[in-house]
Amino acid sequence: MSDAEPPELLLFGSPAAPGEDAWGEGAPVTETLDLVLHHATTCLDGLGALVHRHDPAAGRLRLVAASGLARAGVGEWADLPDEQDVAPAHAVRRGAFVCVAGDSLGIGAAGTAAIPLPGADGPVGVLSVLTAGPGEPDEAQRSLLHALAAWAGARLSGGAATSPGPGPVAGAKRSVRMGELTAALAEAVTSHDVVQAVAEFVLPPFGADGLVFQMLEGGRLKVVGAAGYPQEFLSLVDGIPLAAHASFHDVVRTRTPRFIESTAEAFRRYPALRHVHEVSPKEAWAFLPMMASGRVIGLCVVSFSEPRSFSDEERTLLTALSGLVGQSLERARLYDLEHARAQELQRGLLPRTLPRLPAASAAARYLPAGRGEEVGGDWYDVIPLSADRVAMVIGDVMGHGITEAAIMGRLRTAVRTLADLEMPPDELFSRLNDLVSELGEDFYATCLYAIFDPVARTCTYCLAGHPPPVVVHPDGTVHSPEGTPDPPLGAASPPFATHQLHLPDESLVVLCTDGLIESATRDIDQGLAQLRQILSQGTAHTACFEAADEDDDVRCLEELCDRVVSALLPDQGQTNDDAGLLVVHTRCAAARDVASCSLPDDPRAAGQAREYIRKQLDTWGLGDLALTTELLVSELVGNVVRHAKGPIRLRLLRSRSLICELYDGSLTTPRIRHASYTDEGGRGLQLIAALSRRWGARYLQDGKCIWTEQDLPLAHASGEPGRTSVLA
């Protein structure tokens, strides 16, 4: 039976409130039954398990729950007289564990092991496991069944736990703690959770104060969890070869626990390891093999600061513990591995760092759903465009998991590709909508795509089923524009509505997914209102508009992200949806850093453009770039005069680079072609590509713009990054 995939729990009795009629109101019946049946089946590697309630007044056993078995197959045991010759009835009559050979229910079982669920006035029920293999359960398996029965009996009867049989009070308490351990291990997800559960429920009842889990990897024992040991000692034994540690080798080879009651005994039995025991802070040890899937996967070492002896009952319980913990730890290790892979995948799909651009700095957060694979379909991005414009995008593929993350990766790649083509938001959404629609009817994605233009001081955006942006002005005013978003991508029909905001210099644009603002206790409108309030308070505390430099700016944005997340998602581990947050600090271009002029639609345009460039670059102190810039613009103007049409306009932008833009009234696309040796033309765009850092074209409603970028001379490029105004 797989520990990672518990079988379905079948409940019998009152359909409205299963278990309440049988065990009394208020008891966590379903949870208790599920845990005890699952772990009892796992303990014996059985085919399935059942729990009956004992009705002493009627002298009958009523079936309450079953696991791993078909409902029709257990109907024969739905109502059993106390005197019937079957394992559950035998266990109740004797008040003790019984094992009966034979396939009583006709499901291919080798036998049935049954143990009473103890109560204050006798058995309150019976736990039965249908075994698959021949022979009776061994002592360790019986001990664990006793622990499970004691714990379940106490939980179901609502009273104090009682010992499953005669023995000291300490032994009874240990059995109950073992039962509590099974519940904790059922909820343990990571290796750390398993270590914590064992430290909490096992060490105190035995008076132990040390715990080490070591997994067998490539012939070495690697420490995967510990409690009560200094890091120096753990480093000493971490990765130790199995063959070099005789006590460990004996345990793994024989699959038998070793109990060392003093340091003197350790020296006597394993003299070659004297140096290890001399530096160990412990004086007694229980070396327990951890079994899973029929093999030894590692060791669980329970240790004590004082020498002590181990009773037979303690040895039995600790041995039972090792098998239970081994299965849970193997499951947890698989989760840890998948979790690490999921995190690696998520890191690969999201931006590792956000760019620091002349017109924008940004910070972001991605928070996966509290339960699951720690990977999902939320994404964000900041994309540099031409003319210092910035594209901001945030999206959410419906659902969370590996599939959604893969779709998210495809959409993010598509957005970056389409953004690089300088598409306006509505056209980009039309292309993206086609992509999502092709994935199938069950896939949808919400998205917000915005373009900030620092010269026009506008933010143009489209919404597809997504929360609107929130804008924080430099004076602290916070608002979210009203407007009805289009349906999500995959369900929408173009055209998409385009919205536009006018942004003052030094504004914050905040984008988020619904997982950040929507929850079981608040709707999106309430979440947006709370986000606006947090931003109003947070910007005052983090001084986002008073940053001394770019590093300080990013640090303030990071602090603001932390404030927003901690306020809206105080208990991140309990969230049931992925959440994304992107905060962008926008900076508008200073008027003195932008210059433009109109040019005639004839051959005179090139000469006028060169003259304008010489004067403007001299004004900016960039005379060193005049010759190259004149050559670039001459080629651009010549192409327009020969192949396009007016009106023609030249615009220069001084930023971290010198940007030259030439606007015309044609939609024809310039393309670099290979000119032969005898061709008299066709090399203009090759020259432009060689003289500029990068170049390109973007298309407008009434024409196009061809642009180039050149690096500034070192003396001008060394100014304060991200703030073009310092170049005056």
C-alpha cells in the first residue's frame, strides 16, 4: 500500500454525519478513522482495514469505516454478533490482539489481525487488518497496532487513553504518544516535519534528548535532520562511509536495531569508533534501521545524555517507531525532491532579476499556494522597449501546478517576443488570446499588459479578466482606475479595450494577481481597498519617493513589497492560490532631455536634420557623437525620402544612451538585405546596425518610427543612473 496515496475512506452509518451517532458529537471522528485505518494497513502491509463499533447492550459489532476495500466486499461484516467466529468478534471477547488465518471476506487475504479499541469500561470497538502475507505480525508490528488502538480508542471515546494491556503507566503513555505520532506523521510534508514530529512525540516519553536521521546515499550516511546535537558533531558524522562506522554497518546489514547503554559499552563493542563517541555529547543510543519499500533507507538514532538501560517494552516500541518513521521519511524526501525541482522550475520561468531602466525601477514577489507543488501559473515581467519606454506585465494562468507553470512559461515567452515587436497592448492581447485558445477549452489566463512612455507621461494598458493597476502619486494619493476588464485570455473575443493613465513624475504603478487580494474572507473589491490603504501607509514609511540613488530606490521598493505581502497574506502557508505582486517606480523624461523638429518631405530634409543635430548635441555637450549621429540620421532620412512618405519628424532623447527617432507616414518595413559587390545601394541599414548599439522600428496608427541608440561618452554615462535630469 502506497504511503503517498492513501486509499479512499469508506464510512458507514448515518450519511448526514458519519460517525457522530456511533462515537458522540464533537469528536474528530472522520480524521481519526482515516489515520488509524491508513497507518494500520501500512504497518502490516495489508490489503485494507476496518473499524467496528462495539454495542455491548446489543452484543453486536457495527461496521463504521473501512479503507482499501470495496464497499460491497465488506457487507458481510457490516453487523456482527459478539459470539460470531470471526477475528473482530474474537478480539472483543478476549480483550486482546488476535490473528486468524484464512480469507474471511473472499478478497484474497492470508488472514485477519484484529485488536480491541480500549475504552474506560471495556472495548469501544475493534480495529481489523486484512493481511496479504503468511504468518502473524511480528512483535514490532503488534506494538505499533497496540499504540494505534490506544490512541484511536481514546480519541473516539472522548476520554483519557488507556493502556491496551497490563503494564506500567509509563508504557501506556508511550503507546498513546506513538499513536499521536502516527497522526503527526500523516500530516508531515517535509523531512523537517518528520524530525519535528519524532522530537515532539518520541523523545520526551523515553527521556531522550537527541535525534539524528541519516539517509543511505551511495554507500554513505547523510544527515537529513537532527535535534539536540551541536552542528560541529553533525558535520563530523555527515557523509560518513557506512563501512567506516561498524555500529551503523551492523544495523543496516542485519536490519536489526542496536541498543548501546553507555559510552563504555560503545568503546568495548566498537573500539575503532572511539574518536566519534569521545566527541559525542551523548551517553546512550538506540540505532534503529529505517525501512521503506522492503529495504533499509537509513538510520534513526535516538540518544540520551546519561547512561541508561532499555526495557523489552522500550526496545519493542522504538523498533516499531523506526518502521513507521522510515515510510514517512521516504515520502517526505520525495516531496523535498519535488519541491526543490518545482522551485528550480519556478525560478527558471520567472525573471531572476528585474532590469533597472532609465524610466523605471521595480521589485516583485511571487508566493505559491500554501499547499501543493510550490509552483504555479502567476508571472510578472518588466521589458525595456525603445525610446526608454517600459512594458509591465502580470498574469495568472488559472490553477496552480506544474502544468500551469509550463503554460505560464509559454505565455511569458510569447509576451516578450510580441513586446519586442513593439506591438500596442490591444494587438498583443489579440495574439496572446489566440495562443491560449489553442491550448484547449479548459485553459484560461488573466493578464494586465501596460506600456509606460516617459516622454508622453502616459501609461497605456489592457486588462483581460485581471485586477486593475493601482497608482501611487508622489503626494501620497492612491487610486485605482475604474473600468470593466475584458474576459480572460482564452475566453475573450477581440478587440480588446485600451485604457490610458497620465502619470506624474515619480509615480508608483502596482500590479498584482487576484491571489494577493482575494480570499475566503474578502472579495476583490475589498482586497483592492485594503491594498490601497496599505500602499498609502507603506509609501510614507519606506520613503519610496525620496531615494538617494538607484540602489536605495530598489531597496525601498523591496521593503514596500514585504509590507504589502505581510499585511495581505499574514499566514502565507494557508493560502490556496498563487499570488504575484509587481511594484514599478516610474520616472518621466525631463523636458530638457527631449528635442524634436519637423523636416520637409524632400531631399533638403537630410541637410536640415544634420544641422539640427549639430546644434542640439552641442547644447547637450555631446559634440563627440555629432559625426556618427549625422551619418545615422542621413541614412534614415534618405530611406524615407526614397521609399516612404511624409510627414517627417526627428526626435532626440538624451538618457543613458542617445536615442534618435525618425517618424514618417509610411507603414513599409525596413529590412537589411545582402548587397552584392556591384550594387550601388542597399547597404544603408547595414551601416546603421554597425554604427548604433541597437536599432529597430515601431508602428503607429498613422505611420512608423525608426530608432537608433548610441552609447554616451564615458564622461556623460557616469552620471547618476536612472535619472536623466542629472545630465543637464
